Amino acid sequence: MDVWLHIVIQQMTLYVLPIIISMTVVCWLERYVCHQSIPHPFYAIAWKGTWLPFFISIAFTRGVIICLARPLSQGVFAAWIRFVGHAGLTLLGFLLYGWCLTHQSASGLPPIHLWWAKVLMFFNLCMLAIHVLPLPNLLMGEWLIRQPFFKPTFKLYTQYLTEKRALWLFVLLAASPLLDVLLGAWLIYPVYGELAAWATKF
């Protein structure tokens, strides 16, 4: 129990700031590009969809950490903007991590800046990968909805997979090992390993 609690507290310390930055910046980018209004600056993180999947994945000590975006608009273009936003933040995390490796903290101080940069890169890589899931507001899901072969099931898809149900589906995915076994093993971890290796060569 003590070991589990230590891991949970450590993970929360590392992830909270990168998540706040990432989800907020992506929402601001969508607002700017799609010309949408936003109720307040922290609209993206001021709902349970951001935090429930995160807390559940941390509590179950999963490798893949995800949140549910709070989109300002529907459609492939908006999903593409969110995808590009997470790609840009992955690259930013990579560059910051490479820079941090060459600017180590003073002796005796925890290298928290290095870990935050690494988590920024990893978390946004996770968010990039979930866009291959066929769910609304994700790139693959928004693309599928508009395909002719998907039209017969479109009504059921939109009727039953509401925002609330999508949230609980994300919570179940975050709790289960499916994302670790599928997206993690086949996509996220190999790419993350390559990025981390490249960063050490800066």
C-alpha cells in the first residue's frame, strides 16, 4: 500500500502541470484556428473529462496516461487541429528534454524540470496515439462518421455514444490494460524510446 501510494503521489506531481499546459494550449489553438469562442481561459481543464481518466489511469498504475479533450467544435478539421496541437507539444517536450539533459540541476536538487519536460513529451504522445481510436472528437472517429460505409450505423453511433457515455468509456479504457497492450506496446512506447534516445544525442 505504501509503495502504491508513493507511486500515485509521484505520478500526480509529475503529470498535473504538463496536463494543465497541454490541454489548455490545445484548446486555445482550436479556438484560434477554428474561430470559436471560449467561455474562460481554462475551459479545457474545468470539467471531469480531463481529470477522471487521468486519476483512474494513475490509480491503476497504467503506462498510458490519457485525458478526454473538451472540444469547442465537431468535425474532422477540429479533430485535426487538436491532433496537430498535441504533435507540436510532443516536439516541444522533446526539445525541452534534450535541453534539460544538457542543463542539469544543481547538486542536491531534484531534476524536476527534466522530468516535467519528459512527461510533456510522453503525455502528448499518448494523446496523439488515442486519435487512432474510432471515437467522436478523435481524428479517426470524426473521419469514420463521414464515410459512406459508416452511414448506416451513424445514427446509432451518435445517439448512444453521447459525451457522458464517451467519458465513462474513456474511464474504463484508462483503467484497463488495453491501451498499454495495444497503443502502448505497438505505438507509444517504441516512439517514446526513440525520441528519448535522440534527445540524449543533443
